[in-house]
Amino acid sequence: MKKVKIDKEKCIGCGLCVTIAEKAFKLSDEGKAEVLVVETEEESKVQEAIESCPVGAITEVEEPF
Ligand code: SF4
């Protein structure tokens, strides 16, 4: 399973990631994106969101297993 994080300093709250992968991201009350659970079937959408974020605020984190 992938793990992603949002750089809240960079995030401009455009909501694009939420539109692309609504199960993986949500906008917080402060108007910044937050990561929910990244299910395996959502991974391609999450990848698309990472590539689509206009400020590059979403990054993938290596999970040490
Ligand atoms: Fe923030 Fe990027 Fe998501 Fe827009 S696409 S809400 S800038 S993380």
C-alpha cells in the first residue's frame, strides 16, 4: 500500500486531488488537503493526483516493511 503526504505549506487548497481521488484525500476545515486511506484500487488515481497537483504538494512516502 502506498503512503502519501501533503505539504501543507505548499497546498493552495484547490481541491483537485479531492476531485481526482475522493476516497484518498479530503479538504480540511483550514482549506488544506489531507490524506485519508489510500486503498490499493485507488493507487492509480492517487498517482494521477500527485502528477496533477499544481504546486507539487503531494509526495509519495516509502513505507518500510
Ligand atoms: Fe492542495 Fe495539491 Fe490537493 Fe490542490 S491538488 S488541494 S494544491 S494537495
